[in-house]
Amino acid sequence: MDKERQVRYNSRRSSLNETNNEWWFLIINQNREIIDIQQKIYTLLAPIIEESPSFEGVVKGSGLRYKLLNFESSKKIEPWEVSSVYRNVFKDLKLYDRGTKDGLSNLLADHLES
């Protein structure tokens, strides 16, 4: 995983409600930019139905931070619409719930904090 300013995302149909999608967004940037990008994501996909606790950390050796958002939304959008939240947006199929406590956060820590 590159340690540069970017947004990575993935989505899947919700396992709790098949009319919703579950979304994962990994934002790598400086704090003030993370807040702005997060707001753009929430605006794009409002209404947010259910949100999981986010994970945050420092990207080692870069001066950047990361934040992982995970939530469900009932809004349906086209894949190209996600690119409106930031200039470097990439789909990342590795972003999904691992089914174990801290599974995804451990993956991020291994790739970004080491």
C-alpha cells in the first residue's frame, strides 16, 4: 500500500440489510484534509444508516495520518461518483471486515505504521 495522500475505498451489499451497501474508506492525508474529505464522503453517501467506530493512526516515515471509516448507506451511487471526494481515489478490494476483532485495523497497522 502506497504511503502517499490518497483515498482508498470498497463497498459491498450489507449483510444486515440487503437494500444497503456497506462502505469502507481509508483516507491518508494530514488531519485537516482528512476532516474535509470525510465530510465530502458523508455528504455524497447520506443518509448514513449505521457507522462503526473509525480507526486512526500515523503513517510511519511520511508525516501523514490515516483514518478508516466504515458505515452503511442506503444511497446508491455510480462508482465514478466516489472520485469526487478527492483527486487520488482508488478502489481497494482488501478493505472489508475480516470478521475478527481488530482484523482490518491490524492489517492497516502492518502496512502503514511499520
